[in-house]
Amino acid sequence: MTQPSFATHEVFNQSPPLPDLDLLGADRPLLEAVTFNQGANAHIELEAFGKTWGTTEMAERGRLANEYTPKLKTFDAKGVRRDQVEFHPSYHELMAESFKAGLHNSTWDAHGKPAGNASEVVRAAKFYMAAQVETGHLCPVTMTRASVAALGSQPDLLAQVMPVLGTRQYDSSFAPWTAKRGMSIGMGMTEKQGGTDVRTNATRAFRDGDAYRIVGHKWFMSAPMCDAFLVLAQADEGLSCFFMPRFQPDGSVNEIRFQRLKDKLGNRSNASSEVEFTGAYALPVGELGRGIRTIIQMVQLTRQDCAIASAGLMRSSLAHALHHTRHRTVFQKRLADHSLMVSVLADMALQVEASVALVMRLCRAFDEAPNDPLEAAYMRLLTPAVKYWICKSAPPFVYEAMECLGGNGYVEDGILARHYREAPVNAIWEGSGNVMCLDVLRAMSRESDAGTEVLQALIQDTSALTGGPAAAGLIARALLQVDNERTARLAVEMLAKLAAAAALNEIHPPHAELFARTRLVPEPATLYGAADIPTEIAKGLLGRVLPEM
């Protein structure tokens, strides 16, 4: 008997794929935050970037770069050491797009000085949009950008590097950086015996004429195909910073031996290596024995990017959750029209709006710090606080977005599973939560007058908001008490929230009041959807974060 051809069922009531999206035009909170923080003149540039990065083609590149992970090739077929990492072509395409947009250098002028003109805000907007597509490749991008700050301690070396680093060309060839069209720079600090306490570093630096030879290891050194690395090693004078290129001056490959790549939870498109230095050639950067002071200038910028990227992950997760719920019907109406779901989504939208307002305000401080002592103090005090709060907010936020999709959010076919695996890394990288809290305490201790002035400005900016004065009082008491480490996490979280309320109040006061009422009051609701947000306000929040489509 011939079996008839048939289908067992019709596929319906599934949300369609998210279409091409203008990542700037579809995001009013981002557009308003950029405009308010002096970035309006870059609107055309940012619009073009948002349209390019919002395409399904770019999304597919992000998927492929994580599906086909980097491979370490330690030896060639004849047993000769290679110490090279191979990436999927999509990774290189993402890198090329980021370099073309200047994510690795646009905040510096041709001499390695701050570019000014809202360059930090404009770059942050691009970084925020790129993070919504793929964050792993942004690791070498952010390290390259930040390395210029450290290289500023060695002007002669910086002058040699900038003509190559200053281009917007991505060159993935394995060749000496001096012969390339563009370059990337990584860093290596963490060793097996210590990550946070780099003073325990055992890697040694031995003088060799005007250069040094480095002997030792690094337990985590990301982006091993960078053209050079800033590494910490113990010289006779103490812990020092060094510039270690992949090739020696004679053109031979430097003595950098990669042992293996880390099998990480997330951030899988980006290679992170374990490495040994067997007499690797390196040049000193900054004063010998002051390596931490030299490299911390770089770390301040990478921490800034951690916060921006985490905010971008939250924005992307919300967009996918909102898109799904607008196309999924449950109990005879759209999921996005059920009051309880509206409460959840609106609460999440409020979190994203406050986060993007805060990171753009922080970036404005980076722009203005060279000429404004108060902005410089804001930058120093708030950078660790903003990183602490936003990066720690990302994992539970992405989970909540996954729950909006149900099982579809939990499978690897969609982007949310990747976002969820990616979300914890920014809270760990460049100093975990406790380190950020200690840095806030240290900033208040070393620059108490400047820190107090920043707090007073925040108090003034939030004095009319519900919970603002009480939050300010809590912060002051927690930071000023003798055993302030005990309550540092509470103080730092509240400091970031107060700063977010102040930043949002400059842009959209009604939403700032809503944020303050749901985040600054004593014992606020801690899970999304538990805040009491009126329906009309909720609809307004959701319309701002992603138009109907």
C-alpha cells in the first residue's frame, strides 16, 4: 500500500526572526542619551553604523564566530612551533567592521592624546550597538584602544606605535607590527598564583641591552593573535610594565609559547590562552617598578567598556524578548498585551534606559576629564561603581529575557543562550565585584574632597526624586564608617543607582522618578515585574525601547 504524503502539523504562533534593525533609530533611550551627552554631531555616522550592525548578515557573523571557535595550532606538520590561533572568517569580518568604525582608536588623536569632541560618547554608542551583535571580538578591540593610555607613559614608543595603531585597517596577517597596515594590542597580568593581587606575579624581566627578556607565564592572556602585549613582570626595580611584540627586531617569532586555549563558559569567539615566556623580547613602558600605576591607566578604560558591553547585552536581550512577546499569542491575545508580561517588560526597559543613560554620562566624564576636575573626579569614583552595578545586573536580566521566550530562549539556536553565557564575564574581567568596591573606597579615601564634591552634585541632582535623599544618606554613612568594607557592596550599588537616576533625570525626568521610586526606596522589589508601573507609562517605556514591527 502506498503511503500518502502528509504533514503532521502546521507551524504557527511562533515569532518570526528579528528583521534588519536600525540599532540607533529603533532605540530612543540611546539616541537621547548620546544627544544629551554632546554626541549629536555624530548622528549620521552613528545612524550608518546602527543600520550596518543591525542587519541579519551581521547577526549571522556573530553566530558563526561563536559556533566555530578558535583553534590553537602549536606546531606545524613538521613539528616546528607555530603558536598561532585560527579563527572562523566571520570573526575577522567582525574585527574588520569594528576597526573600520574606529572602535579601537577613535578616542585618540594621531599622537595618542585624547581626541575630545565627545569622542568617548560617540565611540561608546558604537560599542554599545556592536555588543548587541557579538561581544567576544570586542575584547581585543577594547584592549587595543586602552593600551594607548598606558603607552603614554613611554612617549618614544607611543610615537612609533600610533602610525600603525592609528589606522582604521584590520590586518590579520602574522607579521611584525612595524610591517602591517593596522595592529592590535593585548595585555597579560594574571598568573596562576594570583589574579587580583598582581603584586604576587612571579614572571621575571632580565635586562638585555636597552630591552628586556621575560621569563615566566600568564594564566589568562586573551586575544593571543594580537600584534603585541602589555605584560607585567618583576624587574630588579620591582613590578614593571613591558611591551612584548609577537616578533623580535630581527624578524624572528618572539619567545611566546601558547600552552592551550581556555574552554570558557562564554566569550567563545575570543581566544583566551595560557602562555609561557621563554626569554621573550620586550621593551619597558613607563618607570620601572611602577608597573601597576602604568597599566591601571589601561584598566580604567577596559572597565568602562565592560559596563558599556553589559548594557548592550541587556538591550539586545530585551529587544528579542519584546519582539517575541509581540508575535506570540497566549489565551487569545498577544503575550505582550497581558498585564503581568507588560509589567515585566516595562521594568526591564526601565533598567536598560537607566543603564544607557548612566554609561553615556560616564563617557561624557571621560571626554571632559582632561579640562574639568569635577568630571575627572566623577570618572575616577564612578567607573568602578558603574562597572560593578551594570555588569552584575546583566546575568539575571538576560535570564529574565530568556524566560519571556520560554523554552525557545533556552536553546542554543537563538541568541539569548549565547548572551546568557556571555553575561558573567564582564563582572569578572578587569576586577570582580569586591575589587570594584575596594576601588570606590580607595577613591573616596585618597581624594575625599573630590569624592565628596561628586556625591554632593549627585545629591543635588536627585534631591527631588523619591528616595534620592535617603539613598544619598545611606551611601554617606556606609562609605564613611570605620569598617566600611563590610557595607561596601550596598554603598557602591546604591551609588551607581543614584548616579543612574541623576543621569536619567537630565534626559527623561518622568522615567528618572519611576526609576528612583522602584530602585532607591528602602527594600525595593528585586525581581523584574514586581515594581508597580502604571500601564500607560509601561507602554511608553516599551515603545521607546523597540518600535512595533
